[in-house]
Amino acid sequence: MDLSQYAELFLAESREHLSACNQLLLEWERHPAAPEPVGGIFRAVHTVKGMAATMGYARVADLAHRMENLLDHLRRGAAGRRAGDDVLQLLFRATDALEKAIQVSAAGREQDADVVGIVAELDRAVQRFAPDTAPRHAPPSPPSPPSPPPEVSAPVVGPGRRVRVTLRPEAPLKGPRALIVLKRAAGLGTVSQVQPQPAALEAEDFEGQFSFWLAGPAPADLVVATLAAAGDVEEVRVDDDAAPVARAETGAPLESGKARHIRVDLRRLDALMDQIGELVTARGRLNQLAAERRDPMIDDLAIQISRLSADLQAEIIQARMTPVWQVFDRFPRLVRDLARDLGKPVAFRVEGKEIELDRAILDELGDPLVHLLRNAVDHGLETPADRRRAGKKPEGEIVLAAVRERASVAISIADDGRGIDRARILAKAQAEGLLDAHVETLSDDQLLRVLARPGFSTAAAVTSVSGRGVGIDVAMTKIRALGGTIDIRTEVGKGTTFVLRLPVTLAIVRALIAAVGRERYALPLTYVAETVEFGVVPITTVEGREAMVLRDRVVPLVHLRQLLGVNGDQPPARRPVIVIEMGERRTGLIVDGMLGQQEIVVKAFDAPRGTLPVFSGATIMGDGVPALILDAGGLL
């Protein structure tokens, strides 16, 4: 059997255990006397070792085994000695090396996994803790991939007994482990009538219980000992009094309920989302035809199909939703390493880890958050000496939080550092010609736009962490591409907060359809606060820009007709104003008319050079004609 087909599963499982290792190492660093972290790390590394041995990744298994040796001494007390900073740093490096070795091995390049140096360091550390104990040898070579079990249709010949095996519930890669058990059993006699069938052992919902008929003279205690040595085996039961069955058995897994959770390749969910997108487009066309025909039977069918497709769409979107902790969990280690390099003690806190986002958005969110966290540690927080002079505690604080806001998710990165000096930013921006000389102060919006200019930086020197003026620019570009926005709040001496607002899903959104001239445009309802009629509310001018006063609040106006350069036909006498809201910012968008609401399928949009940056995508309307999707962030 070719175990390479399990590489992706091995990689996914290993990442979870590596994440646990990093979290526990951070906890151990904060509480050196606590016994729980070292035990948890030992168990995670032990599990990785077992999985690597099953997959035949000898270098990964060897490195995990050497880490296990050291951790074993530490968890047993190591003659009363505690792990010092040097040992913790070694374990951090070993965890990083283990992650790299896992990645290259799963990619089929195990020979690129260079673990010799870190293995030697681990062995030397073991010698320091237990000088009279020679380093344990690496684990024996993993068993060769098992050959396919006998055909289940083969009749049983001669005496034998039924053997029932139960794998440990926490055992990873249960399918490969079961096949290794069958391989060991084949060395004791003839194996037949595997139940469930061998193909079912490789299924994602296989829970680790199986049985087979073993014909041969091997005693029961030898069978139990041989099969248990395969690893991750919880129980082996030999039924000596069971009668052989001469026909093939195709039963279901033994004494087992159906699995409630399975792993699904994300590409399958992407394909399903593409198909439901096409279905939504076809549904819109059907609804339009039904409205034109006015046939009661077609109307009833259209309503039924709309309801069913809406339910299917909701289920598929829900299946793609992933808690943000799957990305957030790698940031405590990142912040810890940065803070250590810069000599800044930092308390890092994560809130709202259970909030869910579409996996496609979550996968793209890592880089922007990394840039903003690096800026918070390097630029945001002061040195301990500066914090003491400012009357603050030496340890800085950074909070990464996620909260649900209507149909969007807000993710904030807040620090209690020095804040951003607006006067300094203004002076530098004016010196570089980014702002007019008459500008006296910077609003939060203006400040963010300046900071997000490519190459703009106020750092005195370029470091390995930041200073090249790319952090905010990269984050802004990525978040805008995801249909989201970034806001900033800052106060000198108290800190800075960046707030990222993102749609829950990108593929299908509900939108308001507006008309300008002969064209239609879609605006996601997530950002629509309300609509009013132009001219009904008071109109004024603020800083040379037309605005309206809506409930004692000044809202700047944007004429979409003028912005897009629509000429020819005259605008209607009565025109609606769509009030767009993002965080604390509001803008009134004046259009020729509103054509209603509908769900749209978002398609990628590569704007031609010179196109105004006010479009985030395109969609196909029910009549088959494309329409552009307005980017609310570009209109504010």
C-alpha cells in the first residue's frame, strides 16, 4: 500500500500537535514550575513520532524521539533540576526544526530534512540532565508499508479464530495503523474475512474497530502481543470458540456509531461553492422568467427551487466556516519571538477565538495580521525604560480580538504603547509631498491613508522587524482585496488600535442593485446603513465637499454619475442616496435609482489599467448581463 496518499492528513494532524507544542512552551516559559506543560508537550511529540513512523518518515521520527528523550527527563524531575532558559530555547528551536522536517517530508522531500545539528544538541542536553545515562537510540525503522490484505471473498480453509482489534480513540492515521496490524497478523497465519472490508479501513470515517479471521497454530497470547506491538492498539480479543464462516462478510464497523466529524479536502468545498454559485445565477434567471411568464405552475416551481437552493447554499457556506483560532494560534509564538529579539517584555492576549470566517478569507488573513502585529511590537510598544519614565508598567500589552458585527467580523490589534505622533507623520508627509502644506491636522482616516502609502515609514532605521514602510501598505491592500476595510484609532501615550472589518464570506453576498444611466451596479448590503432621497435632507459644504446633514450628523456625498463620468441622458429629478457605513465613517452615494435586492455571486475582477479603484468584483445578473460590484471602502 502506498502511504503517500495520507501525506496531507499527516500534515494536518501534525500541525495541530505542533500548535499545541508552541502554546505549551509559551505557558511553560511563563510558569516554569508548572508540571502540566511538559507533560502535554511530551504527549504531542510522542504522537507525532508515532505518526511519522507509520508514514515511514525516519528523520521526523528520529527528531521527535530525541525531543521525547529530553522531555521525559524533564517531566520526571531530572534529579530535581528545572529547565532553564537555555533548555526552553532549545525546545523552541527543536519544535521549529520538527515543523520544517514534517513539511518537507510530507512534500516527498524527506532527504531535505536537515535534523543532524538539532539532534546532537538534544542529545547533549540529555547528557547534562542525566550524565550517567547514554542517549537512547533512535526508534527502530518503521515497518514497511503493509501489503494488501487477502481478498475478503476467499473462503476460510482449516481451523482458526476471529480476532477483534480496537485502536486507541486518539490514534492518528487509523487506516494505516489498521493495515500495519493486518500485516503483522499475516506473519502469524492466513488472514481472511476482514470486517469491515479493507477499502473501508481507508475511509475518513473509520473509527478504529475491525476484525478478521486468522487461520494458523499461533497461541492467543502470541497473537495479542504481536498485534499490540503495532502501536496505538487499545484492545486485541481472540475468540477461540468462534466458528469459521465460509462466505465473505461485508458488515459495518463493529459496535460503532457513525462518525460526526470527518476531514474534507478544501478543494471539494471550493468546487461545491462554485457549483452553488452557478445555481444561484440560474435561480435568478428562473425567477426573472417566472415573473415574465406569470404562470402559476412556473411560479410555484421557481419558489420551491429558490427555497431549496437557498438552504443548500446556507449549508455549504456553513461547512466552509472555520474558527479564527486556527490562524490566531500561531501568533503568540510570533509575538514572543519578536519581543525577545527586541528586548521588550510583552503580554499577548487573544479574544474571540471561536468567531468563524469563511476558510477562503481566513487563509488570506495571516499575512496582514503578521504585519500589523510586527508593527505593534516594534513601533507601538516602548522599551521598558521608556515605559517606566511614562509611568507605565515595563511589560507592554497587545490584544488580538475578533467580534461579530451584523454580517461582518471585526478583528482588532490593540497595543498600550506610545501611540502615533500625528504631528510627526504630518510633517514627514508634507516634506515628501503627500499632503498640501495648508493641512494642519490629520484625522484618523487621513492618518491611515498616509501610513498606507507604499514605502512611507517614520522609522529611524531599517531593522529585521520593520522600517521599510511596507507593513500597513501590505495589510491595506490584502484586506481591500478581501472586500474589507481597515480603521485606526490612536492616542499619544495610550496606544494604537487597528480594526479590520471583513465579510463573513466572499463567494455569495446579498447586495443592493443600483442604476446609473443604463448600467447596473451592486453594493453589498453589509455596508448599507440606510437610504434617503436627495434634496429632502439639508445640503451643505464641508471643506469644499458637498455633504448632507442627517440627524445632526454631517455625511459627505459622492455623485456616482459624476465619479464614473456618465454623460448623455439627464439624471432623474428624484434620486436616492445610499448611506454607506464602515465603522465610524459614513458616505452618501447618490445614484439614479434602486432596482431592489438580490443575492449575487462574486467573481474575481481584474480592472484594466486606469480604472477607478471603486470596484471589488463583478457578477452575472439574472438576465445574463454582467454588473460591477462597488467597493464600499473605495467610496468612503
